[in-house]
Amino acid sequence: DEVSDPETRRLRKILDGLSPGRPHHIQLSHVPGIDWRLSTVTDAATGAVLGRAWAPDAEGAVRDGVSTAIARAQVPGPDGAGSPVSALCTNALLLADAGDLASLDTQVSAHARAHHVRYAGQPLREDPVLGELPFWHGPVQARPIRPLAAEENDEH
């Protein structure tokens, strides 16, 4: 949970202030061969996910994950229960330059080939707060694919 970035420290104080006496925990995840990081911010007592973010580096992932947790805490659902704000933030993809996106695409494609998976998603066009969006977003899953038998590889 060591954070050196002043902005992230400031955001963590805001999150702490939204739920006094209920500390949060941050976990960083990494897929070997892929440079980007995923942060998961949880309620330290219950383990409930408060926010997640994917970014090109650990500091960005933590900062965006904490920001997402803050947004979810500040925007309750209509019945006072769960927030309509997505728990996952991928804004870093919108801010990345073409070179970074090409590198990420190469790394993810290589990972998929090496692990015999394909990625499938359910594209969404609407946000609960903003309405219709000018871009697609949504959950993505890795699904196993059947590797070709040696004789099938030789035929093509």
C-alpha cells in the first residue's frame, strides 16, 4: 500500500474521509508479458470491491482505482444500494497514445496465442449516468480455444 505519488495520497485521504474508520486495501495485479497493471481497491474489513483500474503503470492504476472508489461512494444507486458507476475504470485506454496502444495490442495478442485463448466481450453503448456513449465498452472474457493438432498445422 506504499504510494509515492502526491495526487494518489491526496485521493486516498478523500476516500478515507468518505468512510471513516473503514480502511481500504489496494492490490496490484500483473499478467506476465503484459506491461499494464490492474489495481483493486477493497474494503479492508469486508473485502468488497470499491474500485478497479487498468493503466500502463502501477501509480496510474492505483490513482484511477482510488478515483473510481471515490466516484462509486459519492454516487449511490437510486435505492441507496449499489452505485451505478462501474467498478472498473479503463480511462487510461482513452489517454494512451497510438504507440502505447499498439504495444498493448501486441502483448495481449501474444498472450492469447501462448495461452490458447480468444477474447470475447459484450459491447455496451450506454452508461447509467451519461446515457448513450460515442464508443463501445463492456466486460471481456478470455475463452479457451482448441489448439490445432500437429497434422492440422502441417496441412495449412
